[in-house]
Amino acid sequence: MTVLTSSLRQTQGQRLTLTPSLRQALALLQLSSTELLLHVDSELALNPLLELEDEAFDPGVVQEQPNIEVEAMPFDVPVGIQADFGRSPSALSWSETIGQIESELPGEYDGLANHLSLTDSLLQQLGCLSVSEDQKQLVAWLIGNLNDDGLFDDTFENLIAECPIHADLSLWQLALETIQSLEPCGIGAFSRTQSLVLQLHRHAQLNPDEDGLAQLASTILESYPDVLARHDFKALARCCASKEETVQKACSLIGTLNPRPTAAFAVTAHCGYIIPDILVSKTAAGWQAEINPQTVPPLRFNQTYFDMLAQAKLSVDGENEWRQKATQARTLIHSLEHRFSTLISVAQTIVRLQSSFFEHGPSALVPMTLRGVADQLQIAESTVSRATADKYLQCPQGTFELKYFFTSSLAGQDGSSVSSMAARRRIKELIANENPNKPLSDAALAELLQKEGIELARRTVAKYREMENIAPKSLRKRSV
């Protein structure tokens, strides 16, 4: 018979624990720049002993700032990471970058700058039409029922039934034709297919000599969308009783249509933008990485206020509360210093290891792992992972997430290694330059890559092609 007993024993052992300050430093390290600024704002509101060195600091506005001398603060800095780092802005100014981006925007997105909504634009056009006030009310009702894509979510019958204005069906039909005649072409439809058909009708009106081609394209869209998706021109020619060459021209016309005619009226309030954490520029000494000063909140401890409180005759509880807030304020400042020190160290290592990328672009990416960067800095791999999470780097090549630079290694024929990202880039380039009449199969792509010294199986090529959102060979074939 088993006898259960209980006893108390003391044992001695070792275990790793995180101090509150280090725990906070790791938490701040993982935050994105936007999350960090929000966190700092909340701390400023809660702790009177924290203040901004520059009250005019605004993360949304880029200002020319002189180099800021940062006083070194004691902290448990991991081996390989220096506590002092430059905060001078990069030679890449935001005004130049934003101007370059705006100049390269496609024309169809020009509406993003004026904040004019789709509804406002349609109502303005409606006001310029020579129609009766009753007819304008019907059209305005239909405009109010359009979704963000310029389509109706409900049936035409339900739209009429729900309207408080009673009118003949013929007047409603005229109102529908009116809204479908407004710009952008393709709105006022009940499906995306109908939106494309409306664009084809407008094309036929503007180009009477292509009326037959537009009608053929409409038939293909409405009756044979599955065959069109396969790019099977021979089957389409049989279905439409037309020549294969004519069918190919009709499909090319379909390719010129806009599936999102309301893209120019996107809601700007929902459009996100990226503030890079790292700015990379080329100097006489080579490529250099710097912290974006607009992501560094210039916090400081209000020593004057603390001294006044220390001299005041406070109760024991009051004094303990202020000393606790002082500890929290100093810990936050130290944690921020640790965050930016770690981030710039990781960024500088990435720039050094990927220097060929900054010279020649994505095709020159070399294999790099979190473990490799961690070994270079003699820190934990998890620290590198936190430092690169949701962080972005701006350089002459563009703006990239730091995670973008970490790619697996592929074996080359000469014993060298090739980045998987560079292989994906090369597959994309080969397909872009292929003969549309005879597109490259995955096996043919694998052979071409092998000749260039990149060993990839056909299945791997297919996987990388799908990751680049490129259709298979059968769907890429077309006559030109």
C-alpha cells in the first residue's frame, strides 16, 4: 500500500531572469516607430517628470535639425553594441523624396491629392447636366447607394422600392443611364463584369470603327469568362464563331480596361504611410546608416521639477509616489537609448553585409540570416528579430522593411551561395523578357538559372513564380 507524504525542502539553483528595465527595453525594441511615439505620448501625459527637449517636435513634419549631442547614460548594454550613435539626419531629405514620389504617381491616382470623394465628384457633374430637378433627385439617390468601388450592392428593383421618391420605371431607367454616363467610366454597374462592359460601350462610342471588336469583347466577358481566364484563344474563337486573330485583339482590348475605375477616389484617411526608422546614404567612407531623427522623441528628465518636489514637505506616500515616477522616467529614457543603440547597430551590420544591394539593387542581395547578424554583434538572435520587426529602411533604391534583407541561401555550381530573393528577382526578369508566343515553362526557367550558376528544382521555380504572383505558362501565352 502506497503512503502519501508531504515535506518542505530548500534547493539551490541558477536561473536567468529579466530585470524590469531590461524587460521594458525589449518591449520598446519590438515596437514600430508609430507605436513607439504613441507609447511616449501616453507616458508624457502620465508622468510630469518627463518632458520633450524640443516642444515643437512633430513626428509628422520633417525639419532640418543640427546634430544633437546625446549624453551617454548608463545601461546594461549587450556586448558588441555601443550606446552612442549619431542622430544627424541623412542627406536624403523628405522633401526631395516626397517630391520624387509625387512626380512618379500615375495620372489615375491624381485625385488622392485633392481629397475629392467619388460622391462629391458625381454630384458636381450632375449639377452641370441639363436635366429636370426631379430627374436629378433620382440620380442623386442612385449616387448615394454606390459603394467605394462605384458599384451597386443591391438590385435595381430594391433600390427603386427603397427610395421615398415615386417615379415611373422609364424615369428610373433614364436615371441609371445618366449615372452610367458620368466619369469615371464604369460606375453605376451591378457587377465588375458589367463595369467593364460599360467601358467597352464607351470605347465603341468614341471609336466607331472598333464597334464590332468592342461587342465581341463584351460577349467574351459576359459569356465566356472562364475561357478568357485560361487565355485559350482557339476555344474562344470556336465559341464566338470568329477568327482567332480577332479574338486576340478583343482580349487585348479587354486588357486595357480599368477594373477599379474609382481608384482615384480612394479614401485618403485610410491610406497608410511609412516613416522609415533608418536612413541610408552614400558617403566618402561608403554606405552609412543613421537613425531617422523624426522617430527619436527627444525626451529628458525634468530635474528642476524633481528637486522642487524633493524639497517640498510631502507625506511619506506622496514622496514614495514621486520617487517611483522618477524611477519610471529614468528607466524609460534609458530603455529608449538602448532601443536606438541596438537598432543602429543592427542596421549598420545589415548595410555592411548587403553593400552590393545598395550599389546594384535587389538582384545583388546576398544570403543573410538573423543568426549571422546576431553572431556579428554577439547578441541573441531574438534581439535581432525584435530590432527588425516592423522597422523600415530608406535608401536610394527605395524603402524596404528590414526583414526584406534576410534571405535564405541557395547553392551555386561553383560552390558559392546565392540569395533566394535574388533568384526570385531573376525569375521575374526572365519571364518579363520572354517571348509571349512561347512563354517559358518552369523547367525551362530552371535550366536557364542553372546556366547562370543557380541550382533550383522545377518545383522551387514554380513556388518562387507563385510568390511573385506570376501566372503559369499556359496563362501567359498570347500573340503580339
